[in-house]
Amino acid sequence: MDAKNRFETRTTFALSRIEWLVFLVVSLVLAFQYRSEIRWGVFLALFAVIDVIGYIPGAIAFRRSPDKRVARGYYVAYNVMHSLVTAAVLAGAWALLVGPEWALLALPVHLMGDRALFGNSLKPFGVSFEPEMHPACQDFERNYRAGTGGSRPSVEDGHAVRA
């Protein structure tokens, strides 16, 4: 929301997901337009490597853990592999070393798909590796809905815009 209030309401999160969906659609349209020029083996490998390194090991560790806690390294691996910065560096290095190619669209397709379709982005250490509502988030949503989640300007407030 802003630098001082780093949380999302259902509405602001939905708006973020719509933005990510637009980038996903653009990436998919480009992939469709240039489908005959895409090396599909490279596309699939680039699409898969994000989860092979960044998600699957942590998901396995989570399912094997009796208390559903996993080491921070799994979070780091997830966040590094699901970062737009990592994708940009990988795409730039690939373009320099191999050459630019449409198969690199696998990176934004995967990342924007995760964000837009599943609502997944980077994982903080303090939440479950697999999506599960954190008690603090439940409290925030309950308080926000009740109007106690922060100050809201009212009509009587001198800073409020009056109709």
C-alpha cells in the first residue's frame, strides 16, 4: 500500500493480481504470436527450473515436517527463484550468452501466473511455507473490517475531502 503500511486488503490485493494478470496475458499473447519461433524445450526448462529449485524442495520438506516448519534456506530458494530480479538477470545473461529468444517468455509466464492466478509472491520467513492464514493476518482483517485497523479520515476531519 505504501512504505509505512506494508499490508494488503482484499481489494488492494485483488487490484495487484489484476495488474499481474495483464502482464501474464501480454506474455501469453506474445508466446502465441511467436509460437513457431519458440524453442519449446528451452521454454519448458526455463518454466520448470523456477519450481524445481525454488518450490519443490521446500514443499517436500514442509510435507515431511511433523510441525510443518522448514529451514529458512527453502524460503530463500523460493524467493530467489520467484523474484522478477532473478528472472531479469537470467534473461539478460541468456540473451548475452545464447542470444535473445522468445523462449524467455517462460519466465514472466511462470512468475505472473503464480502471482495472478494463485496469489503467490515472495514468502516471508514468519509465515507457513504453504499458504495458511497467519493469526496476525486474521487479526488485521478482523480489525480492519471493524474499523479499528488504523485511522481513517472522517467527514469531520479537517484533512478529509468534502463533497
